Amino acid sequence: MQLEQQLRNRLETKDILLMTHIVLGYPSFEVNREVIKQMVENGVDCIEMQIPFSEPMADGPVILKANQDALATGIKVKDCLAFGAEMAAEYDIPFLYMTYYNIIFKYGEEAFFKKAASDGITGVIVPDLPPEMGKSFLQLADENHIAPILIYTPTSTDERMEELAEYGRGFIYCVARRGVTGKKSEFGEDFYSYLKRCKTATALPLAVGFGIQDKEDIKALKGKADIAVIGSRTIQLVESDGAKAVGPFIAGLR
């Protein structure tokens, strides 16, 4: 599919790709614009844009607060989709939406996918929708050439990983550890054994997220994963030092 090929093209010249995460509307769309500009200009390969949701169950305190604060300002789904279209038109990297299924269900699955496709979005991550419960979701994703990103966790069995790989497109998101986003992950023998199981289960590129925070984390993933995902760390950086601090941080990760 389109997203997988875009990523593989980038992997021809890089030993690992960087994917970043932003919460749309937090602290504002104006800051989002500057953060994305800083990210793209400093080598980010893919950006995951989260449409805020009131109960983001996979997210830790940093991203949870960002979701709640964005919603408190009156951010609407239509505002997020308009912003996503603007970014996809402006920058030549893949953009994905990340959200929870209730957002898409309420908007309308077919309307959501048609809008996302026409706006140049190439993938979608919905962590609370098992593929067995999302048959129409997966069909619409395929019809609109948008990659549904499936998720592996350290507790996934080999059999479950193989099942998910049949539904997934673009890449597989490998959660680095149990729990929610934000807490720094530790890489040891168990983690690398888990990544080997992930690689055995799918031919898709592997992205590793949850707790990836610095250059040492990226270095530890090289040769073992295809994409490193940076999420909470950049949100914290914007909060403490402002949007312009994101560029130097990203530039120093590889």
C-alpha cells in the first residue's frame, strides 16, 4: 500500500526512521503548525496526529492532559480534519491520524475515510478497535487506500501477532512495554526477544513506541526496528521550552 512504500523508500537512505506524535489543538493549532514545521525541517519521516478524545485509554498523563486541554478549548473533529488536510498538502511526508473508535463512529466511518483520503492522509491508528470488531472499518480503509495500523504488545502471543499481521497495512506498531505512554522504556534481553517475535510474525516495517525519549533509545533500536516513535517527550519540550526547541531536539536524535 501507499504508506508502506513511502516508508520503504525512506529506509533506502536511513538506518531508522522517526515518527512523531502531536495532539491536535494542543496547546493550539498555531503551535501545532510551528511544531510540525520544526519536525519536518529536522528530519522527521512520518507524523501521527491525534484527534483528541475524552478517554484516551492507551495514553499516559502527558498525552491525556493534552487531550483534555485541547477539548476544553472547544476543538472539534472537523477542525482537526481541516488542519490535517492543510499539513498533508504542505509537507511531503506521510501523515496519519490516531484516535479512538468512538470519534470515527460518531463522524461516520465512510465519511471519515473518504475525507481522510481526499485530504492526503495515508494511515490511521485506532488502539481500541480489535480487527475482529472492525470489518467495515478495515474494508473502508482498504477501499480508500489508507493503512490501518495494528498494534503488537509484549503480551501478544505469536499466534495473535500473525492474526493481526493479516489485517495490518503500512507498518506494525510495537508497544515497547506494558502500560501507557510516557514512562521511559528499558531495553534488555526480554525486549529484544519480543522484537524478534514481532519480526517473525510480519513482513511489514516495525515501529516501536511508548517511552522512546532520547538518542540512546534510538541507537538501541537501530538494526532491530524500522521506525522509532517519539510522543510524550516532544509535548513536554513544547510545554517547557516552546515550539522552537523541538527542531534541535529532533536533529539530535540520529
